[in-house]
Amino acid sequence: MSDYPLPQRFPAPETRNPVILPDGTPHAPTVFLQAVIDHPNIAVGRYAYYSPHTPEPDPAAVLAPYLYPGAPERLVIGPFAQIAHGVVFITASANHPMGGITTYPFRIFDMPTAQKYRDENAAIGDTVIGPDVWLGFEARVMAGVTIGAGAIVAAGAVVSRDVPPYAIVAGNPARLLRMRFAPDQVARLLELAWWDWPVAAIRAALPALEAGDVAALAQFRP
């Protein structure tokens, strides 16, 4: 494991701009999502961050442009998720009706008659991003997908199917490149669930986390 000193600073999860540049100024685009998203259909875990190229006044509208308040689906972003510039979640309410001859959404122009559309979208389900998931530059996550803990989604990938925990996926449609850990290690990591630990314990365990040493990580479990 690394001999580098542990970080002395770790901001609170409600901090808006958690990254401080060497000149002492905050990096304005990078935000902890808990501090900037107030949307009834989006649930955000602690320390999940979004890092676009420029500051976004309304990150919820950029990340999930089709998810309106009161929609029949939710976007769930787990703790310690890392979301790069250009990532978009295409949630279920982006869908057009597909059960008939036409996909033209006639009923959206008279919303009280659109319950059929809402029912179809509700059946697709929530989009769920697990803990410690890294979503690369301009990745697209389609409606109803679940991405497991610790997965990595490559830049430009289009994720249309569920991704297992600790998988690396790339391409359009996204395909599995490899697993980050052996099956027994993945099971142990999910059982340890370090993302739920107190922050002090996570900081102490950082050398094991950085080294990929599952056995050593277990020793830090509070």
C-alpha cells in the first residue's frame, strides 16, 4: 500500500464546490450533487459529484433533461458516484408510446388524458446508479438501467442494459470489457460496503482502497 500521507481535508457532502485549486480558489464547475439538486424525482447519495467543463446553473436539468417533477420514474445516484462532463440520463419519460401503430405522443398536448403514457413509463422503472460508479465523458445511460457498485462506464458509452458491480463497460451499446475484481472479491466488497462507513473510517482505509487490497480494506471496517 502507498506511503503517501492521508488527505487532511475532506469537505462535507453538502459543500457546493468541494475541489480547491492550488491558488486557493474553488473549482466552480465541480459540485457535490447533494448541494445543487433539489428535485423530487432524483435521489443523490453523499459525496456523489458532477464535473462539467463549465458551471451548470441547473445540473438536474442537464443530467436528466426528461425527468420532470412528478414523473412516474426516479433517478437514483449512489454515494461517491463520479459523473463527468456530458453525461446524460435518458429516463423513462423520454420515451414515446410504442404499443400501437404510431409513436407520436398525441396525448402530451392534453396531459390529463396521458395516463396511458405514464403507465408505460412507470413499467420501465427507475434508473439506478450504484455507489462508487464512474461515468465517463459523454456517457449515456438509458431508462430503467441499473449500474452496479464500483462499475466504470467508458467515455461515450451508451448503457442500455444493467451493468454488474465492478464491471468495466464501453461502446454503443455498452459491452462488458472485463471485471475489476474476481467474483469472490466482488462479493466481499459488496458486503463491506465501504461507501456506507463513517468518513473518518474511509479516510483511514484510503491506502487499502487505493491499492485495491480487499483483505486490507476489511481490516478497517468500523
